[in-house]
Amino acid sequence: MLIALFLFTMPYVEFSHQPTLDEPYKTTFSHDAADDEFRPIANVTVAEEEGLVVQTGTKTVSNTEWNVYRVTLGEDGQTTVHFDGSSSYDPDHANETDPGVASYEWRVLFDAPYGDDSFDLEGHTFSYSSDDEGNESVGFWSYNFANVTVDSAGTTENQIRIELITYDTVGKFSQKFRMYFVVEPNGFSDQEPEFQFDMTLNGTTVTSETIFVNGSLITGSENGDVYAEVAFFGENFNASAITKYNLAEQNLWARTHALSDGDTFSLSLSVESMYSNSSVNQYVFIKTYEGEDPNERWNTVHWLEFTLAACQGLVAPEAAIEAGGEFVLDGDRNCQWAGAWSYNPVTDEWAPPEPQHEATFSLNIPVEAEVMEDDFVFINGTVLTSTHEETYIEVAFENSSFEASAVEKYELHLIHLWNRSDGLSVGDNFSLGLSVESLRGNITMAYNVHVRAFVYDHDNQQMFTYEDSFGIVVPYLDTDEDGTADELDAFPTDPSETLDSDGDGVGDNSDAYPNDSSSWEMTDEGGNSNESLPGFEFWLLLFALFLATRVQRKLTL
């Protein structure tokens, strides 16, 4: 049993002293482990060298982007790459002179020629303590690449992974810092693709529904697997296949077919939904690369900038702008004109507003209603404003007179119950008269005088523009001021007489016989002063004699 236990523990002891990712090769302790709160942080930069070590893209692992490098072997079939991990540190007790890192552990995985899968999955580990001599003790390290990881055609490739893990003085270790390397032989023909783009779009103002990104591949497509993608947002290049499909359906993302040297391309994107009622600057991004995901290389992003014209270049006529208005967006984000003019986006037609017919005037009228002693009232005023060269003023006692026919207005004009001015300009005065004679009666009445302005439109139709009115008082007429209206006064100019009952031309007040049209004065003896005419008694006597004669004849017979 003791022997078995010894044999069982031997591998464990042997393994426990080998450097692993979970245990430092050699550590030193400088403080109490209970004070340690954070894990150390590993960080590495790779010394690039033109033609030998070049970053060609990134690789996403666990939502983290790690750099991918292309290493070209030298003529001797090897290339040494230098790593700098000196910026790694322990947040717990790092200071200006000591980053707090006790050891650095580098691991190389999958370093084998292309097609050889017999490599050790555990990889090769290189550990260095801060107590060691040399640059490795402070994070500097170099590795010699010799295995080619691309096929002879350059169409497929494998990647060598190198990781750094750092340990602090209490044994806590960092997250892995990863880098990926593709190794190609010396003289390998895979060069960075070189594109030439049509820059016509750059800096221009766009009014179309679609833009085009045009270009050509000059060199760098050794195997005809170079691509170009275009989108309005750079993050679209990293979108999922489903998202890119949906974007392509909306013409918001596009990709070329596989390009060879000398090929040209033209990719279109829709900007129809991006227009606003104001001009907007917009970028279009172009991503170029070689190979298919996940083996993309030579990733490069270019961009062009252009301006989306307000309302897709729709410009209002000068007259519409002068009349007042602006473009606004409706619920469908279509530009509509809000102003006096109107715009029909379907027919692309502009329509001016209906003609404006305006004219105003002022009247010179007393504060209180004028009492009309005369037979005419005069309406005086001034034309204040007008949209036409000529403005007409008409007056009447009845509003209905304004709607009368031309013949009716002529007849009203003859009796001075309607009147109209000639064509007047702004600032012209007018004076129009109306007769109140026909308005007088046996009682005093109040009347309105109506005043209206109108102009003629292009069809010679009257267009009413403004109206006003004022009141007048038409008293009954009593010329002799005897308290009886003239129309009821038999003697309108004689204040002492108002009636002539017998119609003999002598007022009742002066007629001795007001009911006898044959007599009006008394003689000195009380008889009729008009002796040439027989009186009533004469005729009565004559009639009595006539009757007596008739009666006597009947008795004789």
C-alpha cells in the first residue's frame, strides 16, 4: 500500500513542478495575500516590421477583438517576432518602478506546418520570473517562427496562437492576452490588395434616390478572392449574416463578387429614406479585404463623404419663397411646403395662392348721426389700401342695392338712391351723394348709409373687399315751423295756417266760412262780401218758388 501511494504521488509531484497556466514557474511574495484584491492585467504589443510582420485584421473570441498578424519568413526560413509585455501590471501594488508582476508566462499553441495536425494541444510554455536576469524578467520576449501555416495556393490558412498570462506576488494570475499569427514562406505572393476608387461622389451634393460607389482592384488578388463591401455605418461590416441580408434587401449594404486584379465594381446604396427638410452630411464606408471569414486578411476601411440635399433637392420657386413658407416633413417623412403656395409631390407642380383682392377705405363722418335738413347726404372718404390699381366705392341706403342688376342700379342712380365712384387709386378721396327726399315722412326716422369697396378680378368680376356704414337722422319737414309736417300742412310756408277744410285756398284760421268754399269773408253788415255770387239763402228761396209753382199746377189740373 505504501509503495502504491508513493507511485501515485510521484507523477503529481513531477507535474506540480512543471510550469502551467494555473501555476507560476517561480513566484516571490512581497506582501500579505489577504491585502490582495485584484488580479493582474496582461497586455502585449507586437513589434511590426514592414515586409515581415504586419497586422492584417482582428479575430473575435469571447466578444473580444484580438489582433491577427501575417509573418513572412526570411530567406533562411525563419523570422523572429519581438513581444513587449512590460505594460502588464498588478492593480493592487503597482507603482512607478514596480508593475507588481511576479512572473510572465508565454504559451505558443498550434505552431505546426499547414496540414500537420500532430502538434501538442498543450502547446509550448515559456515562463520568466521578475527575479531572473535579462529582459524577459520585465516582460520582453521573442519568438522564432519557422512553420508555414498557409497552403501553397494561399487560399486557406491556419493560425498560430500566442498567449501571455501574468502572475502577481500572491499567485493570482491574469486573463489570457491573445495574438494570432499566419506564417507564409519567403517570396510568397500574397500582397495587400490595392484599390482605386472613383472619388466623384466625395464632397458632392446628392439629390438622387441611389448613390454608387465605383472602383477597381489594381493588384493583390493572387487567388481571385478579394472583396469590397459598402455601408452607411461601419458597424454593419461586423453584423451577422442575417442582419446583412436584411440590410441588403433594403439596399443599405452591398458586397462585390470575388474580385481579381483588374476587375471593376459598382455598388449601389439607397438614400431615399435618409432625406430630411434640411441638408445632411453623410458618410459611406468601404471595407476591402482578401479571403473569406474567418480567414479574412488585409482588412481596410475607406470612406467617402457627401451631402444629402434638403428635400432631395426640391427647391421652391422664388415667388413661393417671397410669399412666405418652408419645407416640413409629414408623417411619412416626405417634404411638404407649408406656405401661401402649394406643392403637389405627385405631379411636381407648384400652384400660387388664389389671387388676393383687398381694398380698404376710411370715412369722414361725424361722431353722432347727422340730422338731414338738406335733401342730399354726401359720403366722403379716402382709399387707404388696395391690391389693384383701381378701387371702386359704392353707396346706398339698402344693402340689397349692391346686389341689384345693372339696369336696376341705373334706375336707382337716377333717383339718387345708389351711387358709385370711378376707379380710384390708393390715397384718392371720394365724395358720393344720395337723396334723402324719398325717405322723409310724417315722423323722424333713422337710416343707415352703407358703403362698400370692390375691385375687378382678371375675369372682370366684381370682388367685394371691404364695407362700412354709418347712421343719419331724417326728420319730418316743417318749413314754417308751425309743428305740422309740410306734407300735412296745407300752407307749409305760413306758420299761421295748416288746414283748408273747404279747399277754397283760404286757411281755416282766416276763412270766415271754413266749410263754405264760396265764402270766406264777412261784410260790414254781416253779409257775404262776395256780392257777385248768390249765397245760400238765394238758392234756398229759388228752390222754394220752384216747388210752389209745381204744386199750384197740380191743383189747377
